[in-house]
Amino acid sequence: MLASQSFEWLLSSASDPMLVVDARGRIILANAPAERLFGYAPDELLGQPIEALIPERFRQHHGEQRDDFFERPHPRPMGIGIELHGRRRDGAEFPVEVSLSPLQTAEGQLVMATIHDISARKRAEQDLLESETRMRAIFETAVDAIITIDEKGIVERMNPAAERIFGYREAEVVGKNVSMLMPSPYREAHDGYLARYMETGEKRIIGKGREVEGKRKDGSVFPMDLAVAEMKIGTRRMFTGLVRDITERKQAEERAAQLLQEVTSANEELTNFAYVVSHDLKAPLRAIGSLADWLATDYADKFNEEGKEHMRLLINRVHRMSGLIDGILQYSRVGRVREAQLPVDLNKLVKDVIDLLAPAEGMRITIDTPLPTIVAEPTRIEQVFHNLVSNAIKYMDKPAGEIHIGCQDEGRRWRFHVADNGPGIEERHFERIFQLFQTLAPRDRVESTGVGLALVKKIVEMYQGRVWVESTLGAGTTFWFTLPKVLGKRDARH
């Protein structure tokens, strides 16, 4: 035990796991860190063969390696060129590094093994390898071009997407200045920009915003988005550029701008046309209406019943034509001619609409629930309620007509209804009635321009709302529409 007493002080003061083994491979000393590492109790390792700490698949060669060390003892790492593993008491294996140091004693040659558990390092290396594999996969399969340059602007890497976009093979670009991929004036300014950035840290991308141009191998120039990231590898500063060809996007933007210009021009022409039509048509219509009224009054005793009916139809059709012109003008102005948005008390507005329509005796119109105050264009909201209520009055087929108006709070929006007990509408007409100039009853029986419900739909949808109808033949119809509480902001449920 002289040898163990001689080295016991060294092992007990060491923080690394350490073992002392004799020429027969027997453990004669083991410090506390070694016992903890391999999962043994104090002194439980003493006298055991070192192979107890080695996985079985490595044991058959270990004796030869031990003999070789004792023949030529000198400090060395164990297992050069191979991966070493230790084996804990419970059989679990873990990667290790082992340093061997010869110990000459009076009892003979010994060896001291210092053992390091490198599990954490191996995991880190594996994570790094997996990360590099993922990054390589991203680099190779990315849709956008990826180009890596050094601090002098020399290209070091180019991915397949960059080859496709610029038309060069990677070998043609690597080792050359990245400015070869730029047209003038970007090419001439690039080196100066990069040098200034390296000196001062000033970031400035040439061009409008972060949008620049690239140049292909065939000389063609294309617009691109460019994002640049800096990284450090040791003392080197590297830059990775992410390039996206935005040719199609720019073309789409140009087409959209052209289309917008065409729509703007068309709207201006429509506005001018609408006013011209209004002026040029309504003047003769007024004259025709006045003449018809004069004839119907002054020559009433000269007309037989058929003549009187013809005069009635003539006057009604003049009034319908005038109403149709007004309706078209209103429809064309929605969304183009905007008035100030103001707080609108719908309780007062709806009562004013009812008073204006002056329903006949026997027609009962009720507001079933308190209506909110909303911020909107007063005229547009009035048109919505006016058209829905007037339609209910106009088409009522019962002497005791009832119209109910109400509102429900649905959180982010209001849901309004105008319900009647009239004739009802067949389901197959639900979509058609909201189309321009569509009416269900003959115009000579019920005066209608076919604009009212189309106008309601256009106004409600302008405010990002929705309008629909529910009806039962013979029992009545309910028109529903919604308005966001904050008008002008889209309700996601629509």
C-alpha cells in the first residue's frame, strides 16, 4: 500500500476524476470524482480490473494497449484516433477522453489515468453538425439568392438560386468582386460604400429605400430586394446578402397603377356623364310632365276612360323616369363622393324617415328596440333606412300593415332589421332583388326604379357590412344588415 499512500494526497486534492492502475490492470487508487463519475461507492473500485469501467466491445483490445504503455511509458492521450467510452456501474455508456501519465514507484511501474466526461461537448458537436446540415439544406434549397462575401467584397459562396437568378455558375463568381452582379451606378459605388461601412459603421443602401438592381450574366438588369446580414468568423467579418428578384411584383405594381389611373379616369367620365344626363334628360322630362298634367286637368272632360288611363300611365312613367335618373345619380355617387362622417342618432333619423314617407292610415311602423348613435355619413345611412322602409310600405298587400325596425348588439358590429308582414319574396329572387334595375312587381302596378335595394347593398358594403333577406311567402319579409361599430374598419367575419 506504499504506492497508494504516496499518491493518495494528489488524487484527493484533484477536481478531475483520476485513477491509478498497476501493470496487471488493477485499480489501486480512485478519487471521489472518479467514483461519482462511474457511480461507485467510496473504495468500491479498489482492486477491480480497469476493464470494469470499459464497455465490453472495447475490452478485448485493452490489455494489448495497456501492455504497450507499460513497455514504453510516457505521458500520452489514450486511444489516439478512436472514440473512447466509459461504462458506469449501471451499465450506461458515455464518451470520455483519457490522459495517461506513468508513475515510477518502489513497487514498480504504475499509470495514472485522468478521465474527462465529454458528453456535453459531444452533444454540442452533434447539435452544431445538425445545425450546419440544416443551414446547408436551407442554403441549397432556398428560393431566394444567397451570396456570401468578405470584408473586401469578394464572393465566397453562391447558392443555386443565385446561379439561376444571375445566370452565373458559382465557380464563375467565387473569388471575384460582388459588384460584377450590379449595373451602374451601383457597381462603381459599391466598393466605396463597403469601405466606408467597415471604417465608420454607417449603413446606407444605394437606391430608393432598400430596393436596388441586379445585373445578369447576359447583361439584363432586374429590380431586386436586398437584405444584408453581417457575421464574424474568428477575426474575419463576413456579409451574407439575401436577394429576391421582384420583376413580377414591379410589373404587377405598374399594371395596378395603370389600372387605377384608368379607373380614376372612368370614374371622372362617369361623374361628368351622369350630370350631363341628369341635366339633359330631366329638363325635357319636366316639360313633358307639366304638359301631361295640363292636358289631364284641362281636357279631363274630353277623355274617355281609356284616354284617362293612358294619361295616368304617361304621367306615372314620366315620374318613374325622373326617379330612375335620381336613383342612378345616387348610386354612382356612393363611394366616390364622400361627405363628412358625423355622429348620427338613428332613433331620430328613422323617425324623420317615417315622417317623410307619411305611411297611410292602417299602416303601423314601430321601432322595437333603442337604436344606437353611430359615426357615419348621415345622407348614406338615411338612404339605407329610407329605401328599406319605403319598399315595405310600397309592396304592402294587407290593410293592417306592420313594419318593425330594430337592432341587436353583436360585439364588434350592429345588426339591424326592417321586417314587414307583406306578401313575402320567393327564395329564388333573394339575390336578384339586390341587382340594379331589378323589380319583382310590374312597374305599371307598383312604381319602382329597381335602384333602391342595389343602393342599400352598395352603401352597406362600402362600410364593410353585409345585407341579406329572409322571407316567407304570404307571411312577410325581413331585411337584415350589419355595420361595424367602427365604420371603415373591416369586420373579419365578413
